[in-house]
Amino acid sequence: MAALDGLPPLRDVIQRHGLDAKKALGQNFLLDLNLTQKIARTAGPLDDVTVIEVGPGPGGLTRAILALGAKKVVAIERDPRCLPALAEISTHYPGRLDVVEGDALKVDFETLAEGPVRIIANLPYNVGTQLLVNWLLPGRWPPFWESMTLMFQREVGLRIVASADDDHYGRLGVLCGWRTNARLAFDVPAQAFTPPPKVTSTVVHLEPIDNPIPCAASALEKVTQAAFGQRRKMLRQSLKPLGGEALLGKAGIDPQRRAETLTVEEFCRLANCL
């Protein structure tokens, strides 16, 4: 990357700015610049695209995105220690990097950039799943983003792409399956990070479905939460607080089935009968 963008190696940047990764912030810095390029390329051509990145840290992925030609990157970073390193990248790419200091869970993403917008991020482990759910359930659809290329712990990645009768299938699989086409792109070994996490990570690429099954997001959340909250029980039991057998009868679903056997379409049917 140094040859590509003329900026110092990331290890030097981290050392110079004293950026030890903080567990409390879910930080694991990705230093392998071949991998950051691979992640950025997974999002497709970036010309004329604005990229939103969450948790850039010292900016390894940020640099890859900019080097691959993104029109602009809007990076949200809550750790003030990382801001000087990001400012150096901003100086190197004048007018192409905006850094927003703050908590990504409190940011109104729809106001950050004009389209086309893609989200590319090595998400902090402690907020990654919640951010994904927030991006899946905006007020309007199609959403403000045209794709998301995100890194998670591999187990979370498997939950995102899971479908009925898969051991990893749950609420996240239903929400992602309802509104997106999601695929696992590739795994990232623990040793690629500083410090190395205890688990393998995986990159997931999601694209929105233009016309998902009509269904209220709040109702679908309610149904999936109840059904998978007691996933080993029959639906007549787990859905009792929402109407149990009466609700299932209305939706035409056998009350003796369990949550992991229902397709996304059947969950939407249940939600629409609430």
C-alpha cells in the first residue's frame, strides 16, 4: 500500500500515534493491506461512489477504499486517538475523506451522503450486529445504501446468510433474507489483526431486494424475537404471548412446528396476521 498511496506503513502509524487497540471499543486493527484491498474490491467498482465506513481506526481500510478510486469516504470514529492518523489520510486525499467523530449507533446515516452510497466496514465487534439491524430496518425501502460489505465474526456471518433448517438460522437470518441477498465473500484469519481476536472473521456482502415481501418491520421483529427466543419449543408455545394457536391458524402454519423450520415468507405471513 505504501507504494500505491505513498503513505507510511500502518504499523508505523499505529506506533507513532500510540494506537493500541482497545477491547472496550471492540477494536481489532487490520494491518494486512492486501486484505484491506480485497475487502474494498468485494464492494465492486467504487468510481463515483460515496463510501460510509464505521470504525476506521488507523485507516487501513480507508486507504484501500480511497486508493481504489472512491469519490468520497465518510468515516465514523468514536476513538479520538485515531483522529490524527485519519487527518493524515485526509491531507493526502484532499476533499475525499470526511471524518465524523461520534458513536455510530447515534448517527443518522441517511443524512451523511448523497447517493450512490455503499457501506464498507470492519465493524467493531461489540456493535456490529446492532448496526446491521439498523441498516436493514430504515423507515423507507429501498434504503439509502446500494450495498454493504461488512466484516463480522464468522459465526455472525453464518447467521446472516442462514435459511430455514440451518443450525445458524435465527432472527438475523430472517431479517437479512427478507430484505437482502447476502453472501459470504471470504474468511479473514485471526492473525491478520492486531491484536488477534480469538475467532475467525468473515466478510459478508449484502445487496437490497428492491421489492421484499410486504410486511411491517416492527411486526416481523416481534414475531422473530418471540419465536427464536424459545427456539426449542413448538411455535404454539413460543408465540403464546402474540396469540399462539389462533395466530398460527390465521397464518395457516402448523402449531407444532419450530421456529427454525419456517421460511422467511412464512414469518412475513405471521407478521402480517398480527
